[in-house]
Amino acid sequence: MADFFEIDFLDVETKSSGDAICLRYELNGLTCIHVVDAGYQTTGEKLVAHIRKHYNNPTYIDHLVVTHNDGDHTGGVEQVLKEFNIGAIWMLCPWNYAAELLHRFKRYSTVDGLTQALKDSFPNLAAMEKLAIKKDIPICEPFQGADIGAFHVLAPTRARFLDLVVASNKTPDEATAAFDAIQEAFLATQVKAVMKAANWGDEYFPAGETSTENEMSVVQYATLCGKKILLTGDTGRAGLQEVIDYAPSVGLIFPGIDHFQIPHHGGRHNVNTELLDQILGPRLGNPHASTTFTAIISSAKEDEDHPRKSVVRAMHHRGAKVITTEGRDVRTHRNAPDRGWVAVDGVSYPNEQED
């Protein structure tokens, strides 16, 4: 069989959106199964069943990537760990860096004390570490520069991740003054958006940043069958800037992404016009221009806050076919085995956006 890939974005259908992504690809006769997050606890069984049904009932998964600690990404991971043999789990455990972070925390005087505090503050990751150790699964660090099969990790850098651990509201001590400013700015933006009519090409993204936990997200890139694929987790603007700065190091020249996972379920605090211009290209002058790439949003029907219309509009402005997982699993692929699935309709262009 010729080289192929298939990427499945599963429908995580709760009142809040979540991420559960599995992919299979074959390169030079070698097949790899790669899982990125697993949604909520109830998603785990669905993800396991999906892999068994569509990936020839495997017993082994090569790579399991946990992008960050949030429960809408980690809840189902335990089920995946229990049901399959795993080649490696890729996740960033903040307590592993307690020794070098100790001087940045006022409350703790010992490495052991800070280590336990960080495990208590990031319980989802701690539970996965415990299970991985029990099953003798290697735990690897997905910092910028790491390779996970055919995928390159573009963000976060080690230095920025450590800064985020200190600044996070999950950590046991607000060790930097920057935390208050960042978190207050973020919370101030979390109000119900008012819609306003907007012309083609108009874009508005508020100044407030996404959360520090979202910024910890692992961002991955691969070229498979000539298609450039970017999986972003919940990363924010700082993470995307790291991606842009590092991309030439792995031969990635922006713009030109073919399959783009829109970060954080289509949240408008994760992107802005300047970043999207660099990654996806500038806005098109013609609203009827042909589609040039696919943008996928992991969003739930019941989630009233995602995706934001301003984000959907921005994708259309750059020639995207925008697809959500609302009420359906979504597959994007090339040369992959036929499942009898049919193409899905894209999200139409909103003529209004959030004020």
C-alpha cells in the first residue's frame, strides 16, 4: 500500500468542548498509531472503540501525547493506558523541574515539598504518571525540538513552560507579579459576547490572553503524503509565536498549512490577525475564492462559547473549509483505507462577530 494518513477528531459531546484525536499513518511500509488527548472520562471508551474499529483492532499504540493538564483533554487518557500497550507517553510533568524552580517559590524550602505540591496542583497529570510507571511505559518530554514519530514538537520551549508553571493559578504559590496581571486580564474578558454585523474581511480579537494552562499545550507538526498538518491543542498567542519562530528549523515555511487544528475549540483569545496572517496567509479580497486548506475545530453542540464567530470568519478570510465536530466524528485523510464515510459540509461564513 502507498503511504497514507488518517486523522480522526472525535466528537466530545458535553456542555463543554474537549479534544480527542487519533491518527494512523504509514510511511515507507511502517504504520504508526498516534493519539493526542482523550477528552473527558466518558470519552475514553469511545476513543478505544474507535481505534479498534477503524485501525484494524490493534493492541499497541506507538505514541500517546497529552497536550496539557486540563480535564477536557486528559479525562479519557486513563482508559487508553489501560486498554492498549503504549510505546511512549509524551507529557510535561511540572514537578520534574521542582529543583530548578524552588527558588521561585516563597512558600517552599525543599524540593520534595514543592514536588508534592505540584503533583497536588496538577492531579490529572500525576494520575497518568502513576499509571504509566505502573505499566512501565516510558514518559518522554515533548519540548520544542522533540520528534514524536513523524511529528515535530514546535512548542512549548522548556524555558517558557517553566515560566508558565510558576505563573499558573494551579501552582501552590503565586511566585511572580506577572501572574496577577495575566489572570486578571484573562478573567476580565470572560463575559458573554455581544454580536455585531461585520463586513467581509473585518476581524476583531480582544487583547486578553488565554490561560497559562492552555499556553502549556504541546504543538505538533508533520508533513504526511505531501500535506502539512498542524495540531495545536489549546495553545495561545505566545505558543503560536514560538511555532512561527521555530518552524524554519524543521523545514516548515509559512504560510501553507493544509490541515490546521484551530486552538482551544475556536477560542478568540488564542489567535489574532497578525499570527494567522503569518501561519495561514493574509486575508483574501474575494469571499468566493477557492478553498486552500482545512481548518478543524473540536467543539460540542452544547458549548455556547465555542467556536467564536470571529475565529470562524478569520478562517474563511484565508480560504479555509471550516469543519466542527459538533454531533459527529470528523476524519481528514489521504490515500487511507475506505470506510464509506462521506464528506461533511463546512461551517458557513458568519456575517457577524463578537464585539
